[in-house]
Amino acid sequence: MAKTKAQVVSLQSEFLPENQLILNAVSEGIYGFNLAGNAVFINPAAERMTGWKAEELLGKNIHNCHHHSHSDGSHYPKEDCPIYNTLNDGIAREISHEVFWRKDGSSFPVHYTSTPVYKDGKMMGVVAIFRDISIQKQTEKSLREALEQVQALSETLSSENQYLQLELADRTGDVGISGNSPKIKQLIQQIKLVANTESTVLISGENGTGKELVARNLHKLSKRADKPLVCVNCAAFSAGLLESELFGHEKGAYTGATNRRKGRFELANKGTLFLDEVAELSLEAQSKLLRVIQEQEFERVGSSETIKVDIRLITATHHDLLKRVEQGLFRMDLYYRLNVFPIQVPALRDRLSDIPELVSHLIQDLNRKLGKKITRVSQQGLKKLMLHTWPGNVRELQNVLERETILSQSPVLKLAQLPAIQAPQQKQSSNSTNQTLAEMEKKHITRVLQQTKWRISGALGAASALGLPPSTLRSRMKKLNIERPL
């Protein structure tokens, strides 16, 4: 015991008297250890950080007081402690990934060094200098969280960019319009006339006629072709969600808005915005859309900051917009803003002479999509296609060809699964002119269901042939009282 006290006094002499005043004033904690590993000096900063008083630790091996466990609570043997390793080999060490334990049982992250102390070339002990790095660790944690958020936003932006790139081309890979009929030639001429202007275009036509294809061509031939074409199906969103989709929102604008999000108007800045099924817009959304068209500015949901944009607007609908204006469902002032240059896309039944060219074009796309090597449609099969009225238009034709391509084991499509269909003029003569639209729709749906043996979904189902989602077809069947016979 006498030897220990002598060592304590010897090492303490290195700190006294003048040096101790300095060591007591510093903000870092300081421990002095003799060669036996017992504490011989503890400054006030160490007391404040650990809660241990100097008189409680002096002359003791304090590893089991402040350094007994790792941050996860697992045991930390004294033999592994860098401070005591320095006592053994005289090598200085610097550590920043461990914790010290307070007297109350709590811990705090530390950065510490263990440095040997020499006198006359002989090691007298070790000095450990440490500081609480809780704030630094918290800052690092906050920085990591911020970086993760930036990464998440970067991924979101990357996804948006990917979306924009995909939107620059048709899903089939080509934006060409097939056909040489007079109506198609007139349509192409209209596209060429208005494409390179900044005029707003309203595209009208039945479902499945290719209104989006026309919009893509308008963008492709415009001065904005190297900028994004952003497409929005207005019928795909509820009134509340559509506003956020179009104009974006700020973080916290509504429940679930965890991040700020750009709307389609911002994404389309300097480019073209295509609003499909524009007739489905609520009156409130129509009012906001009118302001954007007039002022080229808007605010995100939950923000008062005005955002300026430069966009070319193209819209489309299968409804009679003027009739909806008369019904009070569409604003008259917005109608006239959108109807600057109207384009009517003809129904497929009005250009049946285009079917051979359309079929050739679609087969090329389907070969790429399905990995097939179909060369053509048989003459008998082509005749069947020419006899159809195509209520689903080009979309229905594409679905029929895709189904037949999947089933075909030959390079020539024979359309064996497609029954001969009554010619349009024959159907018209056999139908009563007094039939309502609902009755005609019911008859057509029933006939397609019979052809598909009442199968609704799947590649061979009636929904696919009609160009409708299965849920929509079931809803129409229920509304029209269409039931499968027993």
C-alpha cells in the first residue's frame, strides 16, 4: 500500500502546483493513472461529466466505474481497454466510438486519448483526456437523417425523370399515325398546321381512337420537343387528389403529405402538359386551371408562394364539351380557352380502309413486346377484321391482335378465335332505328360476352375485347341488367 501511495504522490507531482490550475480549468475531463492502473488525478470537468467525485475514485482502478460496458450494454473487459493497454505497451491511443458510464447508470459517447507520461525517460503512468461528444453524435445523426431524406428525394426525382423520359415515347415505342384514308390525312394535316404554334388544342374522339397519340405527335413536332411531355388522366384521380397531382403540395398540407411534391404543371415547365379526359375536372379544378391558362401561374396546395410556369396545354375528351357546358358541368369560359384549335379523331369504323396498314403496324409492335415473329394476317382473317364495327376502336383492334398473337403458333395470324362479324350496313338494316343508346350498348356487350363464352377478364375475356377494365364491364352489366343465361 505504501508503494501505491508513493506512486500516487510521484505522478501527482507532475501536475502540481502550477499545472494543476490549468488542468482544473480546461473543459475536457482528465484522468491520471499510475503504473498499477489506479487513478491519481481527476479534474473538475471529469467530475461534472461522470458524476463521480475525485475522492470516490482516487487510488482505485476505475475501469469498473466508468468503462465497464460497451454502448450496447455488453461487458467490456479491462484487458481490452485502450487506456490500460497504453499502460502495458506505452503506445498512445485515440478512441471516438465508445461510451463512459456515469455514476447514475447513464452513459454518454466520448472521444478520448490515452497518453503515457514519462520522467527522466521512464514511464510514470498514463493520462486519459476525454470529452462528451453527445452533441456531435446528435449532429451526425441529424446529418445522416438529412442525407437519407435527400437521398429519398433524389430517388423520387430520379423516378420522376424516368417517368418523364418514358412519357416522351408511346408505350408501343412509336408515335406514328397509321393510315391513308381521307379522314386520317386530314387529321395529320391539322396536326402539322398547329403543332409548331403555342395554341391550346382540344382533341375530341371516342375512347380508343388514339387521342393521346395525337397529343404525342403535336408535342413531337413542336418547338418544345426536347422538353418533357407530361400526361395526366383527369379521370384517374378524385377531386381532392387531382388538385395535388396538378399543382403539387407542401409538406404537411394534408394528412399523408410527408414531403413537398412538385405537381404536373411544374414538371411540364417549358414543355407540354396533356390533360386527358379534361371533362372530368371538378368545377373548382376548372377554375384553377383557367387561372393557370390565363396567368401562367399557380400556388401549391398548402402554400401562398406563386409559381410561374411556361407550358403548352393540350387537352382531350370523349365527351361533348359544349353539351356539358349547357348542362352546367363545364365552365363556358374554360371551354372557349381550351377550344382554340379543335381536332376530331375519327372512329375506326369511319376509316376501315386503314385497317390493313394499322394491322401491319400493330403486329410489328406486338412482335417486339411479346417476342413473336408474326409476319401478317391471313386474307380470311383480314376480311373478318374489315367486317367489324369496332366500338372499341383502335384499342379494341390492338387487343384482338394481341390475344391472337399470344395464341398463334404460326407466323400468319388466322384469327380463328374471332367469329365472322356482321357487316356494318347489315347490322344497321337489322337494327331498329328506335333503339336507345343503352339498348344498343346492352346488345353489343351481350354479343361480345357470347363470343368469349361469358368470360369477363383475362386476355381472352370480353373486357379485353371491349377495351374496358373488368370492374367497369361488370358495373355496366349490372346497370344494363345483363346476366349470364343458365
